[in-house]
Amino acid sequence: MEYMKGIINLRGKIIPIIDLRSKFAMKSEDCETTCIIVIETAQNGANFQMGIIVDSVSEVVNIKSVDIEETPNFGVKINTEFILGVAKLSDKVIILLNIDKVVISEDINIILE
């Protein structure tokens, strides 16, 4: 799979790296703000760590569950399967990815083989 980019050693633990742009058939563009974020996902009753290549990280915020609203209907042409919800923080609206759906069991199975 083209979106599986390799592995990193993070504090002695080997973590696979995927490129979300490549996974969703978008043109990959590395620049000086491109970075890897490490996530933990639950698949088939087990937790896995994985690195995800992203365009940039502007800030890290804590969002309370009460501040998360259901995914709005964006219309027929937009697939919202990967969206967990929308959070409103002061003057910002943040779309939250459902990382367990973005990183599917198929990805985990490839890593474990």
C-alpha cells in the first residue's frame, strides 16, 4: 500500500507511519511544516500506536465532550463517515476526525503481517 510510508523508533517502540493524503488519493506535498503525529487507535479490541503524516499542527487543545456536537449534514456529495463531530471553541469551529474509522483494521492487519 502506497500510503504506508515506513516506521520510526519512538522511545524504543517501533511505530508504523501512514500518509493520510496518499490514503485518500490526494497529492502528497511535503513542506517545512509537514510533521508526524502519533495516535493510538482501538481496533478489534486491541490498542495500536501509529504515526500519521500531516500538513501541519497549529496548536494542541483540550476539548470537553460537552463542547462536541454531532456531525452536521454537509449534503449528499460529502462523505462524513470519518468525522466524529464538530467542536466550537470561542471563535473557532474544529472538525474532529474519527481516527478509529480513518485508520481501519485493514491498515492494522498490513502492519502485523
